Amino acid sequence: MSLAKTCKVWISLLLSASLAWPASANTSYTYSHGGNDIYEMVVVSDKADTAAAPGIYRIKKMSGESDALLLGNVLGLSRGYKGVLAYASHSSGSDSAHDILSVVEGRLVLLNHNTGPRTAKSYLQLGGVKSDWVAHDILHGGKVEIPLITSLDDIRVAQGSYIHSTKVPNGATLFLVSVKSHSPLGTGLTFGFLVEAGSGNKSPVKVVDGKAWVIGYDFMDEPALERLLSSPNSGGEEAMVYAPSVIAKFKNQLGRLTDSPAAQVWADQISRFQKYLRDGLKDGGKTSVEEMAMGVPELAFTTRNEHLSQFPLETVLEHAEQYIGQSFDPNSGTFRLVSTEPGNISTITMGRRELRFLSADELEGAVIAKVQIDRDPKTSKFLLKRENDGMDEADQGQAESTGETHSSYIFFSHGTPTLLTRSTSSTRKDFQAIPILAPELVPTDAISFTRRFVKINGHPYQAFLVLRKKARAEKNEVHLILMSD
């Protein structure tokens, strides 16, 4: 072979080798937090400044040298984005392992300074083959596959409350993530998870229960994710969020109560809040978020229980010193009749309609009975009698107030009369619902009733006299109801 040919062969081989050499096409970026350089991120680039392979490297604080933690293509590295979606450690001092969220090879990963190529399960990858970190639907619990993330435009992250409880004694921070994923269910997936705080700089990364929970099926930007995290009840021992899937399910349950005007107003209230979660406030601040959030269920992330802070009430009887209303719990399907002081009621206005609320704490002590009262004026009626009212008639809105310790009630629901009362000698607050077996009584009758305490064979009874007034030419009817006291 001639010298010229030999030189051409060697030149060709050198060119081929230089094109295949990864060090000639990699660039590094330094991620800093709390004034310290923590990670070096390496990406394939035509601006070569490092011999390291693409991936995430730990920067040693004392020497400044770098060790490989996780090799692979880190999504979106640039001067403006150093590869970290969120710094996930609760502290950033010398005792911190520096947990971070990043996207490597299209997958969301959680890692820290204790991650290593030779350390099994030293980082968490959400989704993919043999992943230890899996997403589940918050309603039915089934697994949900998170799609590959190919652009930073397709993912958004928001940080929520830090909590500390017996379930997470070291503490944990809530994160919400939304990724684009077009499907029949919506424009993406929105999910959350709790990153446990480590007990020191040697702690591995850990997610509470090892799961992410999908709470919605639409892509949401950062402001929308922040609105999901805006619950005033979040923090302390529980991270509360407004979960779109939970709210939609709740509204659908209300929609089935077509015979309840209050349920329909409640559903409208929730629709208004759903619009706020998507678009923010659009009325120039005329409506407060606190008002719109009344009656909207929240999700407790550690227990995954639904929580209602306030229950709407349908007014049954209202006057200066007593408010009687009916509430409904869509989760249990239970109607509850409650009696409370008017000052405990919160009222908001929706257009020309008003919706009244009672806090969940007040509601528990205000329940009279678990009964449903028909609110159709043609078939319903509600009467109140208090123990010290004597023989005076007590009709709707006409009862004089002498205290409610031993109040009794008669109501018509769907045309059927029922007596509500309780023992005066018992400490129990539960009322008994006693059907009045008098089919001739109808809501349109002029009805009054009174109560007397009698003894029969030495045993105490409550005697209720129900008076039905007839036309002048006819005699009035009196019905007697005895209840053991």
C-alpha cells in the first residue's frame, strides 16, 4: 500500500472515531440551591465542555468533584433550566440529602445524593417497566400509566403543604404534577404524591405509600395547580387538595336529587367552583374564593378521605332564635334534620338565590333526626311546639321562643304526618320519628298540637294532642299520641 493511501485510511479512521466519541458533544450545567452547588447535569450538545456521559451527577461539597448518580438524557437542559423540576427536600442544609424531581429518559424521577448506579432502588421512577413507583386512580384505585414526557411544555409541577403526623413522623411535602396526555378522558393527567422528609443526609428517597394518586384527567398549568392547593384546611397533620375527580363525582351524586331544590343550588355552587379551578377569578374579585369553596369537598391526601367543611341547608323553619333546616350527605345518601341558632348559619348569594351553610363541626351536634322532609308546599308542612308553650298554637314561623331543650315537631312529608320528639328524662339527644296513623290528616289542614306529661299506672308518658280544625258546622278532630317518657 502506498504512503498516500495509508494516510487516507488513517485520516478516515480518526474522523470516524472523533464522530463517535461522546465527550466531544456533551455540555454540563450546575444546579444550585441554598447558595450551594448541588448537582451537575450533563446533556448531549454540540457545545462540548465535559467528558462526562449524559446524566445527573452529585457535586461533593468539600472537593467540588462530581460522581455519577443516574445516567441518561435529562429533559430540557439549558441555561435557563438546570434539569430540576422541584427541590423536594424539606431542608437544604448539611443534614439534607437534597431530594429533587427531574425527567430522565422521558420518565419523572425522584432522586438524591444517595442515589447511585450500583445502589438498588436508590431512586424512584414513575411508570415504566418494573417501576416501584406507580400511579393509581384516586376513585377506583386502578393503576394508571403515566405517558412518556418528551417536552418541558408537557409537564407542570406545584409544591403544596408540609405535614407532620403519626403516619409520617419525619414529615412529608405534597407535590402536584400535571402532564399532557390526550385521551377520551381529557387533555392530560394530574396527580399528587407525598415526598417523605429524610432523617439525615444518608436517607434514601421515599414517597408515602409508594404511590402517586391521579386526581384529574386534564392538563393544568401552574396557576391552576396552585388553586388545587389553596385549601385553608391544609397543613399541620394533613395535606388537603381540591381534587377535580372527587368534586365531579360529588356533583354527579347531587344531580340525582332532582326533587331537592337545595341539592340543585349546591350543584350550581360546585359548578361555579369548578370553573374557578380551571380559569381563576373572572369577576374582578367580587366573589371571594372562601365563599365559592363552601360546600366543596376536599381530599385528605394521607388518608385519601373526602372531607366537607360546610354542609348546605334547605330552610324548613326560621325565626329570631332558632333555625331548622335539612341537610343531605351525598356520600352516605342520608338526609338530616338539624336545629341550631341563626348565628351559626353562613349565607352566600348566587344570583337571586341564597344558599345557607352550617359547618361540619356544628352539624354533628345539631342533628335532630335522620329523616327526609318533602319541601313541596302542596304535600309538606312543618310545625314546632316547645315544652313551655302551653296550649298556644305553633304553626310555621309563629312559634314563640321559650328555649329548645325539649322541642317537639310534627311534619308532613309526601303527605304523611310524622311526630318528632324525644324523652325529657333522658340525656340522649336523639329524636324518635313516630308516624301518625291518621290518613285523614293532610298538609292543607289547619293543624295545631300540644304536649302534656302524664302518668299511667305509675309510668311517665308524653301525651300529644293533635287538633285538626274543620269548618264551622263540623266538629274538630283530636288525635292522641302516647310516648313513654
